[in-house]
Amino acid sequence: MLRAAITNGTYKVGDLLPTEQELCALHDISRHTARDALRLLSEAGLVTRKRRAGTIVTAPAEPAVFVQPLGGFQDLLQYARDAQLKIMTYGPAPEDGLAQAMGLDTAGWWELRGQRGTGPKAVGVTRVLIRADCVPERAEIQAHPTIADAIEARFGIVATRIDQQITAMVLDAPLAQLLGTEPGAAALRTRRLYHDEQNNLFLASETAHPADRFVYSQSFTRERGD
Amino acid sequence: MLRAAITNGTYKVGDLLPTEQELCALHDISRHTARDALRLLSEAGLVTRKRRAGTIVTAPAEPAVFVQPLGGFQDLLQYARDAQLKIMTYGPAPEDGLAQAMGLDTAGWWELRGQRGTGPKAVGVTRVLIRADCVPERAEIQAHPTIADAIEARFGIVATRIDQQITAMVLDAPLAQLLGTEPGAAALRTRRLYHDEQNNLFLASETAHPADRFVYSQSFTRERGD
DNA sequence: AGTGAGATTATGTCCGGACAATTGGTGGGC
DNA sequence: GCCCACCAATTGTCCGGACATAATCTCACT
């Protein structure tokens, strides 16, 4: 949670983190546990600790990203099923055709949640968050044709841009509330970008609010002019 | 000490380290402390820990080397003085002329210890070990002309080979006994190589025993034929 | 011989406490 | 105003204990 707080700007470079005792009181943990958390941050080079002075943020946190061979979105879904992760969406359900193209089963899997964000970019955007009870140390999905290949096979269109990643993250308070879980819970954030100019198809992962530094969601949408 | 044991081959890749409880009993420490030690090794990638299986050595330890801006030997001495480190030698005292050239004060600073090693290479070799109560995280000696420059200026000779490094290490039992301290104590090992063929001057850092994987000493000697 | 349940034994993750070391802050004396 | 002694706060390093978790081992059973 501290790492997330640093990442999203709650604590900026130069700020002082709560002392160990404060963390104990805040989260009802022992000093030992608080120390472990701060130690991890220190080892990651995000903070510097000095006696008497406290713990100072020295570098902005980069979200931990697992980039390598994650396969397509279907793989991700399958992985989520195997790992008994919870798949949730918020925003409207994706169009059937699009959902089918993405290999999504709109029945059962989808728990529609309240639309988050009201900005223009949120219109028509469906977001997917796969919630994990534990964050896997390493995603073990086999390398495999990307979702772009599947789209190309079914629709005959070609994605001109591909960008995929999966991130293990810790939910902060507002998002946790939105998703009906507790702050500090682990979540897998998926992100993919596909853009086909020819068919004006735009499949993008975006943040609900520009103010959010995180990209929490997997989005399926079309260009606004569509 | 475990790290040193891995480095010097006491534990080889694939070997099992003592369990936490065994370490507790061996060194009369709490499990927490033993865990910390093993955790450091694990974070350094030297060992892999698995439940029930134990702690397995997965990579040979490279001695931690501080290579960068260490300056010359005088700087090192000054640093040792400032940091109130203990400077010890064993073997015969260096010749006055050579010692002067090296900027060494043969009076006071030198605590002659027993000659270690009987091999031919040990003849006439004086070794210096700078002992530290704590291992500095980073040597903070200013960059500065190397000792080779000083030699050149005073003797008009040119070192044809320069190799300098300083290593923070932990004393194992035999060396600790030799130096009259306790196993596990911290020490700074210095190493420099200078060779001037023109004047047949050879200033080298060598290990006392070829079997020793460590180079513990700073040596000042002349070629055997000298 | 193979299988599976259970015991065993490591490590992983917590709790609680004590004291040391460092260093910023404070206040008194000059 | 400056300096120095002292205090207090914070992290660093230990101790001790409890239980969870995972993986190996054992052994009865088929």
C-alpha cells in the first residue's frame, strides 16, 4: 500500500513516510511487520531511512510490471479461471460482437459494477479487473499468439498497435471500495492496446480518470466517432 | 560468514546450508538473526530457499568489490585513520625507503604479526590488512592520483601495471585467529598491483597461500632476484 | 509397484518486547 | 549570537515465541 501511495503521488519525493510506530497504529500491525514493509521499499531504492530523521521518499515508484510472455487475453482469462481469480467489470457490458471477438463470455463472468468516472473518455468503456486473492510471483502463462492474431483471424482486421502487460498491484482505498473489497487486497491489472485504423476499431486500456496514475482496467471500446 | 563460506568453497553450488535452527545453535543467535542472514543471501541470489527443502546454494559468491574511486594507498591510509580503522601488518616491516615511497609511517602504525605462509612467495613480503569494526557500505575516498603517480613522482619510475581494488570482507576463523580478532569481524582487504620492469620493482598484492581464495593483504616486496 | 493420507520438517509470516545507535531539537551558559 | 551539553525521537539490531504453509518422507493400503 505504501508503494502504491508513492506511485500514485500520495507521497512525493522528499516527503516523509509515517514512522514505524505510526504505521503500527494506523494498520494495527506489529512494528516488525511495519519494518518489513519499509525495508522492502528501502531495498527497492524508493526511500531512504535515517535514524531520528525518518523515512524519506527518494524516488518515484514505478508500478511493477510483468511484461514478458503473457499470451493473449483468452489466456489471461483462462489463467484467471485456473487460478480461481475473480473477474469483474465496471461500466457497460461490451457489445456482444466485440465481446465474442475477444473471447469473452458475457454471461456469468460479468459482474457489472457502477460506472466509474464521468469524463468523456469513459463513455462506452467497459473495464475489466481481475482480482486475485494472492499476487502470483510470476505469471506463468505460456507464450502464445496474441489477441491480435485472434482478432485478425475472426474479423480479418489487423491491429496496428500492440501493447500488452500485466501488473500486480495493491488496491488503494477508493478502488477497493469500488470493487467491494478491502484496501490492500491484491489485484492483477491487465492492459492491452490495439488500434485498427482501417476499421476504426480501437481497443484500449485506459484509466478512468486522468488524475489516476494507475491504469486499473482492461477496456474494450470503439473510437468516439464510431 | 556464510557468504564467505560460500565464496571460499566451504559450501558449493548445490549444497545445503544449515537450517535456521542449526544456525541458531551453532552461533548462539536467535532464529530471527539467522533468518536475516539467510535472507540477505537469498536477496543476493546466492541461495534459494524452499519450505521443507531447506536453503540451497545456487550461485557462487563473488567477493564484494568496491572498484571505483578509491584513490591511492595514502588515501586509503588516511581514510583508515579518519575512520579509526586498525591497520595491521604481518611479515617483516617494509624497507624504509620503500615505505617512505609508499607514504607509510613505519613507526607506530605497524603492529608486526607472525609471518603467515611459508611458500617461497612469502619471502620478504609484508602484508597490510586494515581492520574495520564495521564494514562501510561504500568507500568514500575521493578520487585522486593513484599511488603509481606518487611513485613516479618520487622515484621517477613508471608502473607498468596498475590494478587496485578494495574489498569489504568478513574474517573466517583462521585469519581471524592470525589477526587476533574474532571470526565474523569485518575487514577491508586492499589490493594493488604495480610492476616496474625498468627498476625491477614489484609491488604486488598476493595471497599468502595459493589455496586461499581470498586476497587478504597489501604486499610490498621486490622481485626475488633483487 | 503405485497411490494416497498423514506425519514431519523446513521456511514464511506474524506477534511482542528490549536495548543500542544515531541525529535532530532544545535550552542553558558564555 | 554562538556553542555545547543534554534530551528525545527514530531507526537498527537483537531476543523470544506462535502459528501458517509447503514440500518431503513414511507407511499403510490396494
